[in-house]
Amino acid sequence: MIDLPTLANILAVPLAMALLLAGWRMVSGPSFADRFIALDMLTAIAVGFAALATVATGRGAFLDIALGISLINFVATAAFAVFLERKRRQK
């Protein structure tokens, strides 16, 4: 049977690939909305890495970090939606 730290290390590989792809989309995204969605994906991947760090080390502090990242991401997404709505109304 596989132990949890080894499983966390194995699962970090697909997360790292997703991180690279989201970073590429953030750099090369054709529109501002694409770049912001890529940033949203990057924060979700960061939460995944924090969860894997919790599993690998057994420290619950990484879950607090994941919660903080999630809350900041939610507020940023809501603010961006308001920004896009105001921009659409001005046209």
C-alpha cells in the first residue's frame, strides 16, 4: 500500500503540469477575461498544493493557507465580475 506522502508527491506532478498550462494561458491569453480566469485557475491549483502539503506533512496549517487563498480568490472574482458589468454598461 502507498503511504500518503508518496501519494502526495505523485499527485503533485499533474498539479504542476496544470500550473504550467494555466501560467501559459495567463501570459498568452487573448483577452483580459482569459487572463483573469487563468489567475482563478492558478489560485485553485495553489489550494490543491496546500492540500497536498497537508497530506504530505500532516500539518493542518496548510489548510488555513488554502482557506485564505480561497477567500481572497472569491473576493477578487466577485470584484472582477462587478468591473466587467460596469464596463459592459458603459458601452
